[in-house]
Amino acid sequence: MRATGIVRRLDNLGRVVIPKEIRKHAHLREEDPMELYLGDNGEIILKLYEPMAQPWRQLSQVAEEMRESDEFKKYAAEVEALAKRIMKENNYI
């Protein structure tokens, strides 16, 4: 994320205008659906809404949780050791 130096105020309905140069850079058009996220540090993240991306995001989150599990780490180490053994047996290394 990089700073733009642009500051906007919320209006009385809670709206904020995204400046034209930012909309142009992000390829946003009038009527594009936007999705709001809350970051871990209180930041507000605004993204173009892509309905087909939602299942992939969920799958990505599950995969990340699996990668962090001890069971997955053990399995990955076993697979890596097996691959090294096969490569060595076949004189690849």
C-alpha cells in the first residue's frame, strides 16, 4: 500500500468520494460494485467486488490455515524427504 497524499472527508451520510485519478489508476467505472473489508489494524479496505472470486478467497484462507498446521508441516516434510530419496536413487542429485 502506498500513500497518495490525498485526503477526503466523510459527508453527513458517511460517503467518501474516490478521486478521479485513483479511479482511473484502479480501472474503476461508475456503478462498479465495491466490497468493504476491515483490516487487522483497523484500516478500511475497498476492493472491486468480484462474485466468482469469493469461493477462491475462502479456499485460499482454508489452505493458509492448513499450511500453518503441524500436521501439514509434518506431511510436507515427509513428501520432501521422499522426493529427495527418489531423486538420489535415480541419480538426479
